[in-house]
Amino acid sequence: MVKAQAQTLEEILEVLGQRGVYTILRSLQQGALRFGALQQTTALPPRSLSLRLKELEELGLISRSEYQEVPPRVEYALTSPGQALQPALEALATWAKNQTKR
């Protein structure tokens, strides 16, 4: 896992390149989501999704909010650095779209 203190571009790109991470970040652009909603969006197994969310939280790109309710509720949302990453993700999506048109 990548620690927030030692972030080289290669380390960040390694995390961003993992299956489901792009979809997680793009989904959270619309607002906070619960684990079940993210699982439906990404189609990742629960363990894989949990690991991806922890890595993104350690990078400081997402936050995890626990609510003391019954049943317990946990929501994930983009942090300011996560929101700042959105233009780069949009640029990558545009680039990929243009590559498939060739």
C-alpha cells in the first residue's frame, strides 16, 4: 500500500491503475456513496473493493465517514485532493475515447 507521506507519481499511478479505482473516483464525483453502491458500480468483489477504498483513503483521495446508527452506515466521499484529481481523470477518459475511435 502507498502511504500518503511518500507519494511519488509512479506510486499514485500504480494505485490509480488498479481495477475499479477509476470507477470509484468517478462515481464519488457525484457525491458520497455507501459501500454497496460502490460495489454495484465497480462490480468488484467486497474484499477487493475494501482494499481499494483503504488505499485511496491512505492516499488522502477519499474520506470514510461512519454514522452511529442501527444498522451501521458508512459513506465514502472525495476529499479536496480527490476532487482536484478529477480534471486529470476526465482528460484520461477523453484520451482513451479518442484512441478507440482510431
